[in-house]
Amino acid sequence: VSHNQVTEYLRPRALEEALALLHNAGKSARLVGGGADVALSLGNEVSTLIDLCNLGLSTIEDTGDQIQIGATATLNQVLESADIKAMYGGVLSKMLQKVASPLLRNIGTIGGTLVSAHPWSDVIPLLEVLGAQVTLYDGQYQTYDISKLYESRAIFTGSIVTQVAIPKADGRDFAAFHKFSRTGYDVALLNVACYLHMGNDGCRKSRIAIGGTPHLASRVAKVEEALNKERLTPETIEQVALVARDTTKTANDRRATGEYRKQLVYAGVKQCLSEILDKSEDNK
Ligand SMILES: Cc1cc2nc3c(=O)[nH]c(=O)nc-3n(C[C@H](O)[C@H](O)[C@H](O)COP(=O)(O)OP(=O)(O)OC[C@H]3O[C@@H](n4cnc5c(N)ncnc54)[C@H](O)[C@@H]3O)c2cc1C
């Protein structure tokens, strides 16, 4: 980033104002959450930065059936929230402890994380399986299921992400996340997120997402089908981990080979489902 490229750094105090500034400046403007990614990759055309941190969008609220996280809440704020720690056995907080470093988590916002959508993101697969909904403002508020959000990145153009809402768990909802990385601060070689709703007679609903394949997280429909109505046992887990390994598309990149990633898919699905099995047995 060149030092004299940015000529305006704006801190609007209202959402409407931020949107008007964005629309007026067009391609020369870039929104800033924490700025962790903006600081690393600013296009040559950008001369105006619009900082979103004064819009009052940093709260985390329990509305009864959802936890609503404002877009400019930092990753550490989310990690430390008592409401977040109380849901799904604290799975979101445990995942966030594995995201980058504490310093970076003090900067990075949940909104910036969703818009950057790094293919190895740890946040996106877990939010996906938890059925998160993301609200964007472009003059009107529109709420999208997170699974629809990445069908076209154009959705973010000219919009401001305002919040992420996560449905709260009932006693039969379980989730687990596993990240494989070379070191504690490194990005994922691959990650796995699982959500299961358990009925009396077995698994009623499941969502499994695998990220860093090396592509952005996607669901593994074959595993979700294979789990349907099954009792969760070590044998079922072994079977579906093999289905996951054989049906997840993986590829080579500089971090790992596609073949190695297949083994990680197997190990990650097994790990997550075994964790859920333990938790569901503790709950009986
Ligand atoms: C060294 C390093 C290590 C990392 N390790 C991990 C890791 O292990 N796991 C992981 O999951 N992630 C990791 N990350 C990603 C990191 O979590 C994100 O880069 C960071 O959280 C981005 O948030 P931000 O608020 O700083 O985004 P910003 O840099 O402010 O913004 C990112 C993008 O989003 C846009 N934007 C920001 N806020 C909004 C909004 N509210 N509405 C619309 N557009 C918006 C910006 O214009 C920009 O295009 C790592 C990043 C770095 C730099």
C-alpha cells in the first residue's frame, strides 16, 4: 500500500451516512472494519477509506431465540461474550481461539471476516453449519442465509454488512469444529464443522461443512444424507468419515496436497462427530 495513496479517512456516525459516502465515492472508496485485510491489499484505485467503527454496530445481544452479533464486533469480543460461550458448549469461542493471534483478533471484525471470505476461513464453515443469517444494508435491510451469501460475491458490492444472527441451540443441538494447521497461528490446511440435531431415534438433521480444501467451505451432502435417521455410534462415525473422505473435492496448493487433505477430511469428520457423540451421551 503506497503511503500517499489514501487521501481521505472517514468515520461516519450513522449507517445512512456511511452508505451515502460509499455510493458517492464509488470504486475509489473501501469500507474498513478492523482493517486487517484492507491494510494488506488495497487496490490502486482506492483513495478513500470509510471506517465503520462509529456506527454503533459492535453489540452482541441475546434476543431469546438468536444471538445477534453486530458487524463491527471484533473477533475477541465475540470470543469473550458470555452469550457466545453459553451456546453449543462454547464451540464458537473455541474456534475463534484458533483464529490468527490475540492481537489480530483484537482488530479483525466479524463483518470484515465475512466479506473477506478467505477460502481457509475458520469462521465461515462453523457459522454455516450453525445456520447463521447475515444482514446487509444497501438502503434497505436484506437478510440472507449464510449458505446463500457466497453464491455470488457481487452481493457485497455497494452494501454494508450490519449483523450476523445465530439461532440458539436447544438441548438436542450439538456442534463441533476442528482445524488442522501447521502451527497455532497458521491458517488452516483444512477445517471441519459439524452440527447435529439428535432425536430419540437418531440424528434428525445434520450440517457438515469443510473449508480450506483449499476452496471456501462447502457442505458435504452425502455425509448429511448418510447421517439421516442414524444412531450416532463409533461404527456410523467411521462409515460417514469414509464417505466424507471419498466425496469431498480436495486439491493441491502450496500448503498441502489434495491427497493429504482427503486424510484430513476423514480425521476431521471423525473427530467432530466423536466429540458430538461424547457431548450427547453426557446430556442423557
Ligand atoms: C496474519 C493473519 C492471519 C489470519 N489467520 C486466520 C485464521 O487462522 N483463521 C481465520 O479464519 N482467519 C484468519 N485471518 C483472517 C482474519 O480473521 C481477517 O483478516 C480479519 O478478521 C478481517 O477483519 P477486518 O475487520 O480486519 O476486515 P477489514 O480489513 O476491515 O475488511 C475486509 C474486507 O471487508 C470489507 N468490509 C469490512 N467490514 C465490512 C462491513 N461491515 N460491510 C461490508 N464490507 C466490509 C472491507 O472493505 C474489505 O474488503 C487471518 C488474517 C491475517 C492478516
